[in-house]
Amino acid sequence: MQTENIGPGRLETWTVAEVAAAVKADEIALIDVRTPAEYMFEQIQGALLAPMAFIVPERLPLGGDKPVVLYCGSSMRSEKVARQILTTGVTDRIAHMQGGFAAWKEAGQPYRGTDMASGAPVVAPAGKSG
């Protein structure tokens, strides 16, 4: 994990492996900052949706026992949102996942997707990325 102090808070950059372990152990609040359309098509199971354009730092689950970890498609938006949150004076740990959802899928981590033939949700098992 990489860290950087921003104001009174700390920005953490987590690897896919760190996020996957924390998701499995229910140790983080995972937030998807992509658009609703991106989220509906495929997402990490259990992630909350808070689109980048609508993030309100005061409404995030901050101050609890679990750190907040943000993700997007490539980590560009999630890092930007994390930095924006920290510039509002938030003192909590805010993290984002390096490489985003693309790296998650590339690493073979499980996610919920959409069966394009039926439109039904499907779980892509670990080891597959499609």
C-alpha cells in the first residue's frame, strides 16, 4: 500500500490483492465511483455506487471502523475523487484501488456482470475475466 498525506487526511493506494483480501474479510467500505450504466453492466459484488459527479463527502460512510476504498474503471477517477474528498478537510483514511476495475478483472477476481444474451446478472468466477 502506498500512502500520501493530503491536508489532515491520508490517501492510500491499495493493490487489487489488498482490496480482494479486505472485501473477503468484510474490512472495508468499497465504493464504485463510475457511472450508473457502468455499474449496472458489471461491478465488484458488495460495492456501493456513488458516481463521481454526485459524491458528497459528508454522506460517505466515513468515521467508522472500516476504511473507505474507491474504485473506477482504471483508477483515474477514483484517485481524483479521493483527493477531492481529502481537500475538504476529511481526516479519515481514504483509499483507491490501483488499476481500477480493469486490474480487478485482469487479476481474475470475481465480479458480477451481465449475460448479454438474456440480460440476467451473472457472477464471473475467479480466474475468468469475461
